[in-house]
Amino acid sequence: MTHLFHTRVYYEDTDLAGIVYHANYLKFIERARSEMVREAGVSQTSLKSDHGIVFAVRRMAVEFLAPAKFEDMLEVRTGFVSLAGARFTLDQSVWRDGTHLFQADVQVVCLDAAGRASRIPADIRQKLTRFQQANGADPE
């Protein structure tokens, strides 16, 4: 099972040509990642206040496959690829009515207050691992 997030394309998301401006795909997948983490039972606010850490994107490879347009309903699919140490890797894609529009491979790292990589705490790792396993990915 893959986490699904739905969003509509609004006028503000488009460029002069009436298609989604490329940077807005990153906003769509960010919202989907945030919802996936929340659905896994992890509060990012508590992560910072209780553990002194945050999640941040370390690396991203993207491919633009087809344009989305004003008023399109989009589905963002997020799947776990791996979870290890201070990072996890996700496969995120954006679809419209069965058409694959955008693909991203995203590596998220856990950072401490000084901006250094920090091992994901055991309780958070457990929640993410349960979610990962429920979504069909193998832990590293």
C-alpha cells in the first residue's frame, strides 16, 4: 500500500502558459510527505520540541513527465524505499487520471539543532518502520 494524497491545481500554481509551474510539484510532494509522516504517527512539532531534531530533504532527483493544468485533480503517491540510521528514502510520484506526470526520489535526513545528521530516535524509527512495512517496503 502506498500513501495517497490528493490536491487540486489552483490558479496560483500555474504559469503564464496555464500549466503547473515546475517548482510547485515540490510543494505538492512536500505536503504529501508531511501527511505521510503524520499518518505514521509522528508529529514533526513534537519531534523538534521533544527530541531537538527535524527532518530535512538531503537529496532529490526529479523527472517532469507531463504537464498538469489549472483545476486538475492530482494524486501524490508516496512509498518508502528504505529507512536506515539518520535517513529514509521515499519514492514520490504525481498522477492525474492514470497519467504519470512527475517522479521524485527523495532522501530525508534527521538533523539536530546544529544541523548535523542525527540518528532517528528509536520511538520515531519504530513508527516509521511500522508504516514502511505496512506499505510494502523492506527495511535496510
